[in-house]
Amino acid sequence: MSDRSTFTALVEVQLRPGIADPQGATIERALPALGVRSVRGLHAGKAFRFEVEADDHAGAVAEAELVADRLLANPVLEEWTVTVTGPVSEEHALAAGAAGGTD
């Protein structure tokens, strides 16, 4: 039996400041057609959620940061943030799987 725990990682990737964001600009320009006129500075990005098995929280963060830096983000154009929660209890993981979510 392993002493490792399961953690949930969320990696959010966004364009670096100064890089053009045509997707965000297009969404922002479309908002008035929906009656939304109060939103400014909208930026598009990507979010990745996955589980990490690690000995502790620090190990899970290190693993998620490695994945973010080497695979999920283009370091020339994008920056990323990592949020790690957990460990996830076995009962919670089973319930989330049965419900079709990872909440």
C-alpha cells in the first residue's frame, strides 16, 4: 500500500502582457450585442485540471508546475499559474467519478 495521496491541480494559461489577444478582443466586442456593456479588458486563456499523485502538497505543486512549464504553456507567448488542492479523499474521488465530475 502506498502512502502517496491524490491532489487536484488546476493550471491556468494566459498570454503574456503585450501579446495580442484576438480571441479575447473578439469576445469583448461581441458583449454589447448581448446587452453587456460593463466588461473591459477581457482576456482569453486555457484551463487544465488533472489529478497528481504525490507524497505531499509540495510534491504535487512541483509536478504540476513541471507539466505546466514543459507541456501546457508556450513560454515565449504564455504564462501560467498553478493551484493545487487536496489531498482528495478516496470517497470524494469515487463520488465525483460516479457523478461525472471532478469537483
